[in-house]
Amino acid sequence: MTVAAGRGAQRLVPAFLSYGFRPFFLMAGLWSAAALLIWIVIFMLGGTLPSRFDPLSWHIHEMLFGFVMATIAGFLLTAIANWTSRPPVSGAPLALLAVLWLLGRVCCLISGFLPAWLAAAGDLAFPVVLTGVVGWEIIAGRNWRNLPMIVALVVLGSANLLMHLDAAGVEGISGLGWRLGLAAVIALISAVGGRIVPSFTRNWLSKRQIQNRPPPPGKIDRAALGTLHAGLFAWAFVPDFSPIGLLLLAGAALNFWRLLQWQGHATLPEPLLLVLHVGYAWMVFGAALLGLSMLDPDIPLSAAVHALTTGAIGTMTLAVMTRATRGHTGRELSADFVTSAIYVIVSLAAMVRVAAAFALSWSMPLLVASSCLWAAAFMIFVLCYSPMLLQPAKDLLIHETARAKAAWMGPR
């Protein structure tokens, strides 16, 4: 049991329900590996699922709105306590959110046995309630800077609904749901990554008295985000309008410039920090590939999509989950051998998956190899980090410890 500060009082809660990162990072890791393995087996055998989604759509949906949404929930529910100086969402409210997430996974898996509206309602209950909780915490804490997080959750929930409508046969929205969801997630990575990557790097370099440090954000940073986000959302709605490719290439170039200013080469001695730069680089590469795929039919769209998903999302989620777990359980903010291996494996999974899109004669073995590498990375995370997620923190003053650990969520 852990003592958690409640709204005006202290209460005892299980350690597993003391902070949002604990249940949601564990569920994200488990489901990421399990859902991908289920899909690759069905894909290889030519089978089906008892779902209204076809196997590929189910795979896309569960990666974006199952695995990624769990990671976002763990991230936000933990970060908000740091941003607002309010007690974390814990105990019964946190357990309810976890149950709603699990309900969504079951509803999507067996939606073929359910009325379409019931399956959609069961799945959408989690993003709706999560948006309400996050909105309440941000507004109650007067943390106006992070109001865009509410908008991001609304967009993700809307994209989820569109995928259900698409599966139900509604015309005119084919593919819009997953494209909009992917655009929203990459926009989040670029915005949040643009805060935490240079902030953590600056703090780490300062402690080592290294003079070349990331500069504060300026006009080019804002232009980089604006251009990239405009390109991503334009692609989501009009994916066949080729001039959008130029906008995506411009956004990729500006964000590459940002990345170069963050002194990533200086972080080579610390993989826990270096991996954030690698994850952002995958995002830049994926955005450039997406732009090229709109301009050149010889560049496969699947290569761009998997550079953004397997590469950027996979690397960034593992980077945040490992860093947050270590920092919030009183452990040193440094990657051990196993943690470093996780980062290498997920990047290998991304490289192999992108290669599979180009090497058509080798696509099946490369696809299987990438899936196994992805599942291995997340299962190693679960095996090695579940004791930290399930057990009480080494330091019972977890909130104060987290603040003293160089503010892992970056500026408030």
C-alpha cells in the first residue's frame, strides 16, 4: 500500500493504483506485444477475428487507440500532477479508467457479436472519460498552457469514432479515422517532444558543465510545428492531393533543423536521453517519407506510415515509459544494459519494417521479423519494468522524489 494525497485528505491506495503510469504503461506494453502477435498470426494464416473490423483495420485500431491511447493516458495522468501541483489521479478513479480501457479492447475484439453502436460505445467510453478527467485536472489547476492536450484527446476520440463508422459501412470516410488518429499522435510527439527533449538535454549538459546546449524555442520552432501539423492534418483529409507532400517535406526539414540544435550527439553516453533524440529523428524521417510518397508513386505509403508508427511512436513510447517509470519509482535516471537493449530492438523493428515495404520479394519474412522484434522489445519492457510498476516506490515520498529527478515531464 502507498499513502496518496487525496483531495483534501490522505488515503491508502495500492501501489499499482497510486499513479497513472503504473497500470497504463503495464497494459500498454502487454497489449502492444499481444495485439501485434495476434495480427501477424492471423495475417499469415489468412484467418479472421470475431470483430466488425477486418484484421488489418483491427491491427491499426488497436495500435493507435489501444496501445497508444494507454501510453498517452499514463503519460498525461502522471504529468498533470507535476504540471498543476495537484495530487495525482489514483485509487478508484484510476481503476475505473483502467477498466474502461480493458472494456474497449474486449468490445473491439468481439464486436462482430455486438450491435455496432454498443461496440463503439464500449470502446469510446475510455477516451470520453479520460478527456473529462484530464480537462478537469488542467482547468482546476489553472494550467492553461496545457489546454491543447484536451484538444488532442478530443481529436483522437473523434478519429476512433470515425474508424467505428467506417467499419459499420458509412460512406465517404474510408481511412479517415486512422489517418486522423496517426496525425494527432505525431502532432503530440512533435509538440511534447519539442518541450522535453531539449529540456532534458539542457539539464543533462548543464550538470556536466558542457557549454553547447539547446537554445530556447523561437520562431523557427513554431514554424516547424505549424508546417508539420498543417501537412499531417491536410494529408489525413485529402491524402491524394499531391502538393501536400511539399508541405510535409518542409515540415520535416524544419523539424530536422530543430533536432540538430538539440545537441543529440552529446548525449551518446546516456541512452535514456539519446533515445528521445532517436525517436524524434524517426518522426522527421517518417514525415519526409510521407511527403515523398505523395509526390512519387515509387515511394510506398506503408514505408512512411511504419517509419512514423513503428519508428517514431514505438521508440518514443518506450523512451517515455522507461524514463517515467525509473524517475517516479525513485531510481536513477540512467539506462541499464537491458533498457538500452530495448531501445536497440525497437529501432531494429522499425528499420526492418520500413525495408519490408521496399523489398517486396522479402516482404513476408521481413514483416514477421519486424513483428517479432517489436513484440520482444515490449515484452522485455514488461518483464523488467513490471516489478517497478507493481511494487511501492523505493522512496515513499514519490511526488517529491519525482520533482527532484530533473522534472522528467519538462517545463510545466
